[in-house]
Amino acid sequence: MIDVQHATVTGPLELPRRRLAEFWQAYRKNRRGVWGLGALLFLIAAALLSLFLPASFTHTGAVADILQPPNWRHWLGTDELGRDVLALVATGARTSLLIGITASLISVIVGTVIGVSAGYYGGWIDEILMRITDIFLVLPWLVLMLTLAALLGPSLFNIIVVIGLTGWTGTARIVRSQTLSIKERPFVERSVALGAGDLYIIWHHILPNVFSLIFANTVLVIAVTILSETSLSFLGMGDPLRVSWGSMLYHAFDSGAAALGAHWYLLPPGICVVVAVMAFTFVGQALDEVLNPRVKRS
Amino acid sequence: MTFLLSRLPRAIFTIFIILVINFFLFRLMPGANSDRNLVNSPRFSAETKAQLRKTFGLDKPLGTQFLVYLANTARGRLGISFAQKRPVSDIIREKVGPTLLLVGTAEALAIVLGMSLGALAAWRRGTWWDIGAVGFSLTMYSVPTFWLGILMVSMFCVGLRAFPTFGMVVPGEVHASSWLYAMDVIHHMFLPVVTLTLVLLGGYLLIMKESLTGVLAEDYITTARAKGLTDSVILSRHALPNAMLPMVTLIALNLGFLMGGAIEIETVFSWPGLGRLMFESLQSRDFPVLQGIFLIITIMVVLANLLADWLYLVLDPRVKA
């Protein structure tokens, strides 16, 4: 259950600079959130730096010896094709963050459209949409994603679509219950009395008031999405032309890195996933606390 | 009985939707075993194409094909595997048992451990135990299941040589007694079960902790304390039964995630179950088997959800069927 007593009527974009300063004051009190933000900036920096790496570090024609343990030339050793693991991990950050963020945006947009429609219109539209949501909630998501990915064929675009279209249920439920409570408020009634149309009310009253919820929720969804991408790629459904943390682990497992004791190849991508997921989770929770202080969840 | 009458239609409706998705997904998507791929090869003559379409029933309208699919599925006919050239239902039947054994054991362990550790964390709120338990849960939430499995393999199977790396029994071994067979299976399933339990544990722990913390703040707990009841009586009689309800909801919601975990764990440990079969079928694009697995797993999850709903009813008399 979600209950907001005083939602901001004007929306969070009002008086940006002062609000931003206030926001930061509140945010930095959350220690986990600050750590998460730091880790996130670090990963983003790594992803950006990887753009300037010479291609010879990561392409399949790499010339170094294969499966070298860490040494002064290759700080994290090399993989089964002689590529530099550190360079691969940085390049993987790019793919994982890109898929994580874009797929989450799709999820959140789909979830918001469904949640707002169900909550605002109610009646049979609500009934049908929520029944569909319930079915999606029950479906084993990894099985569904793997099946869809196998049918569509593995490519970056398809992975984003598949993850995006399976992960919207949580957002839809949150947005629906928030919409239900907002549409009963006096300022919406006033708008109706003044003759505003449905779309006007949704755009000017409902969406600005669910925005802060959606914003924090999106960051939390990104964490889940990164895990999904990793699982999909590990099970061989990733884009074969792109390095991601999941695809690195797929190749590591496939080439028997576990049996060879090549922990320099197995540990870094996994640790990156853990750090990224934790970072997004902490930032999401901190944002939720700061932006939705009066929201009480039972 | 009233419970079944109210919930069964919904479950049947869900299963019907799943059948619809299962049929049209595999028929209409690019790359599926559709009309296009099967028949439109330039190597076939026009007559062969017509013959093939007829053999596979592709000449009939889509609606009729769907009805035929429904009828066949109802009779347990799920088609023929591309890779193994055997009926999909036979292949799947062999794999259900091992998966249920693995997943059931891990889920049961995770629920029991998660509840007790979570209860302990709520009871000793603010202590190092509480902080450690929550930190552990958050870490486990972020760890990819398969990666934890690989780490287990490289530590305990390769490093310490304490456990076998693959399968359910030693290949080719003739077991002298069923006791020895059981021991062999336990030896093989130990690590996969531990891995899956660790991954599932965190969620249960957190929910139990949060739920019990809420219950412990209720007035009736203060009353129980005022009556001079001992801690263990308060916990076991008054607090725990009420704190269990959110657990049941989470267990039901977790079932889909559980099957996802099974796919990853079975792949890493080469456990001969549905998950491993799914991985192999994905690699060889064995669509009839994938279609069968999708159906079986979703139906298993829907039925387990029905069971959880019923359990909720038994535990909480306030909920009406």
C-alpha cells in the first residue's frame, strides 16, 4: 500500500537549482546512497575510458599469450584468446550499463503507461490490464526471456527489447496504486470541473506526481536488468559480437576457466556485476527515501 | 472446496493464456519452426513443399492449427525433438524428477533457514548479528546465481576436490544398494543445493526480519510481555505465526525466480534436469523441446501458486476464499 499525504503539485522540475541543492543536502546524509553513487561514477568512468582503448586489447586477433595470470603488462591477466581481461571488463561495463539503462527505460515506460491507464480509467480496462500483469508476474521471467531471445535471435537490440518487455510488472503496480490515490485529490476534481480532458489531466496532474516514484523505481529496475542481462548472456543468448560481463563469464565457463583455476578471468566480471547491482540498488533506495519521504510502504 | 471453486477458474484461465502465448509465440516469431523456415527452402520442389505442409498440418488455417495443438497438448503430445528425434514429452518426463529434487530441497532449506535467521535478526535488532545478516542478504541479492555456482565449483570441486563437478551420480557406477545410490546422489547435489539455497536465503531473511519487526511493535506483544510471558512463548505463540504471512506471499512470488535459478545452477553443475535441458535446447535451437519446457515450467509455477494461495488461507483465517 502506498499513501502520499502531500504530493508536490508543481512537479519536481520547479526551481531546479535550489531544489537540486536541497536534494543533494538530503541525499548525502544517506551513506549507502553516497557509496553507491561513487561506485556508479567509477563504473561509468571505466566504461568511458574503454572507448579510448586500442582495439588490439580486446579484438579476437589479440597477440598476447592465452590465459596468463596477472602480470605487469596485463594487470588482470588474459583470457582464452589472449585478450586483456582488464580491458574486457571495462568494455563490458559499456554494454552492461547500456543494456541496463535502456531496457529499464522500456520497462518503466511500459509499466507507467499500463499503470496509469489501469489506475486512471478503472473499470474493465483496469480489470484486463491487472489480469495481464498478474499473469506476467507468475511467468518465470528467465524462462520467458530465454525463449523470446532464442526466437528473436541474439542481438543487442533484441536483448534490450526482451528484457524491457518482461520487466514492467513491478512499475505497473506501483504506478497504478499511486494513480488511484492522486485521481481522488481535490486538484484533479477541480480540473475535471473546469472541463479538462483525460489526457490533459494525466499529463499535467497524474504524471508529475508519480514522477518521483518512477524515478527511484527506475534506478532499482536497472539493478535487476543488469542481472537479467548477465544471466541471458551467460546462457548463450547474448549478442555474440559484443563483450559484456555475462558473455565474458560464458566464455570463461565454456573454456574451462574454473577447472584451470583461472580466477583472474572468473572473478573480475562477476565482481563488477555485484558492484553494479549493489550500487544501483543503494542509489535507488536512497533516491526513494529522499524523493518520497512520506510514502509509507507496508 | 469453496477455495477451489473460486481460484481454479483463474488458474485455468492463466494456463489457457499460457497455451495461447506458447502456440503463437513459436509460430509467428522470426526464427521459429514456422511455415517459412520449414518449407520455404529453395532446395525443395513445389510438390515436396505441398507434401511437407500437409504432413505437418501447415496447410490448415491458423485457428485450426491452434485447436489441433490444444487437443494434442491435452493428450500429452508435445511434438518431436529436432535434436533427439524423440517425443518431447518423453524427454521432459525424465528431467522433471531431478529438477524437483534439487529445487525442492533448496527451497525448503532456504525457507527454514531464512525464517530462523530473519527472526533472529529481528529479535536482536541493531546488533552485529542483525547488521551482518542484512549485509549478507543484500550481497546475495546482487550475486548472479550461476557465478556463485562457478565459484563453488572452482573452490570445492577443483581446489579441494571434495565434490564431483557434474551429474547426479558417478557415470557408469553400479550401486550395490539403494542406500549407496542415495549417498551418491546426495554427494552430487550438495553443492548445487547449497548454492541455490544461499541465493534464495537473502530474500526470505529480509522479509521475515521486516515482518517480525513490525509484529513485535504491535500492542498485543506488549500485552503478552506485561502478562509476564517468556520470550520464547511470545515469539512462538504470538509473534511468529503472524509474521509468517508475508513469507507465504514472497514464496509464491519467488517461484518463477526459483526456476530461473534452476536453469543457471543446472547448467553450471550439469545437473540432468529441466534447466540443463533448456540450456542444451537453446544451444541447438531445439524449438519443440523449448516450447514443451516453457509450458511445463509455467504450469508448475501456476499450480504452486495455487498451493501458496491455499496455504495463505489456512494460515490466515481473516482471508476469505
